[in-house]
Amino acid sequence: MKRLLLLIALVAIFMGAQAQTGTKSLMLKAGYQTDYERFGIGLEGRYNVTDNIRIAPDLLFFFPNNHLTGLDINVNAHYVFNIQDGFSAYPLAGIGVINNRFSFAGESAGSTDFGFNLGAGASYDVTSNSYLNFEFKYTFQDWDCASIMVGYGVKF
């Protein structure tokens, strides 16, 4: 099922690639990962493949909680719906590499898992080249988890 959803997302991206856009942005974000109960910060890049489809890779660092630290790398696809001037919403689908490291009393162990992301978000343009963002994402993996992020981005 995960592979089928990933295939559908990739086909949608490549089918829409015939239109042009090329807008890029960079966003600093912060939030909370629910199941691990830890706060995180991250950096996300965005590249508009078409007027409505964009690719959004990100890198997230989750601060230690109960001696468990996280570093996630994700690549998501967004399908953007322009609701009103300056306000847009999007569903997202993508893949992620989820890394966790447990360290306590001189001992440490790490694990890496691959997951599939589903979620949604919204953006509001503050100026012509900056925006605020809110996003909810659920990652399906061996230990499923959700994350809620807010961010501030700059378009260039």
C-alpha cells in the first residue's frame, strides 16, 4: 500500500511537470513530535515544479527526550490550492528517513527507519517574498508518529 501511494504521488509530480514555475523558497520551522514527545527545529526547501505542484525536502532535528534524539530527512510533494490572495493550503505525501539515537550512562544505540508521510499544511504570505506556514504530518513507519510544525519562509 505504501508503495502504491508513493507511486501515485510521483506520477502526479511528473505529469504536472510540463508547466513552468521554478519558484524557490527556504523555511525555518519548529514544532513538536507527538509520539516521541519532543520538540524539534528544521530547515525546509521548496521548489515549484508547476503552478500547483512543489517538491519540499527538509531536515529536522528533534531535541532529546528520555535520552532519545532524532534526525529526520524527508522529501515531500505538495499540491497547492490557492484559496485566497496570499493564503494557500496543500495536502502532502512523501518519504522519510527517520534516525533515532538513544544515549544514557555512556551507552548509545541508534536506529534508522524508512517511512511514508501523509499530511496537510497552509501558508500565508506576510509580504511578497515571505510567508508563515503551519503543517501537520503523520509518518508511517515501524513506530508511527505525527509532527506539528510552524515556520517562517523566504521566497527567492
